[in-house]
Amino acid sequence: MTKNIAEIITERRSIKKVDEAPIDRAVINDILEKAAFAPFHSKVEPWHVAVLSKEAEKRRFVNAIVNSMERMQGEPLTRERREQIKDGNERKIVAPPYTLIVTTDIIGSGKKDFEAIAATSAFIQNIQLLAWEAGLGVLWRTNNFIFDSEVVAELGLDGQQIVGCLQITQFNEIPDAKPRRPLSEWVKDLDK
């Protein structure tokens, strides 16, 4: 039975537990094509996606993250700490069948850049919902490395801002929903 959009929105969860079972690239491409119907404010969709499916490209990304963490620390990492960061990121990035780096164009105009990030965030949410509908889980990460312009340069993504790193995987169990605030806590009428 096909689910409606309300069911998909309320049932979707972030999937942290990675299943290394392969996923057909055609499924990923279909999700991306449909996700591109997200709203955007400019004449051209501002998002870009680097699809990492090969171990070598995933490890290149992990190395860029480790280098970024060292820069943020302001001093060299110990060998132990470097390996710890590398191992943790390999579990998150190398293990899933697909890791997507989703970026947006940045031109240096506050309003236009804000609109590009907002549109790209809507695009990412579409990816999550379409993946869920296809029986796949996504984890959208926004770690500190997304703000490091040297990571962007190291990956050949100049002129772009990373908006998220998405791990796409199959899943065997659905986590419980996080509690949501009641509507009365976050909706108000301006005339009151």
C-alpha cells in the first residue's frame, strides 16, 4: 500500500546504524532527480551533489575532515587522536553504500546566499523523504568541517558551501520518534 506524504513525513527517521548492503545507483539517481523539484529563489537551482560510492573517494573525504579538525584545533593532532578521528569518520562515511556531499553556490550576497542555503536545505529534506519512501535511511550531518573553506578546496568544490553530508543506507530497525513540542509552544497569532 502506498503511503501518503503526511505518513512519510511523520514516519521518517534519521538512520545512524549503517547497513553495508549495496544500493543500486539508479535508485540514488532517481531520488536526486525528484528531490530537485525543491523550491528555489534564483534562476538556477543552487545545489550540487558529490556522490561518493567508491572507497577511495570516501577515504579522501575522511582525510579532508581529519585535516580540518587539526586546523580547527590550531595545533597538530597526536597520532592517537588523528587515528581516533579517522576511525570514527570512516564508520560514518566509508561504511554506508553512499555518502553524498551536498553543497550550494555561495556568491557573497547575504540575501542570495541565505536563499541558496534555504533552497538546498529543502532539497536535502526531499532527499530524506524520497529515500524513506524507497525504504532507505539517511543521516544528515552538519559537523564543523562544513564551515572550513579548505575542506571545500581540498575536495575541488570551490565557490560552494557544504550544507550537509548525507549517509544513505538500508535499515533493519526504525528508531523511536523524538518527542515533539506541542503546537501551542511554537505557534502564536501576532495580534495577541
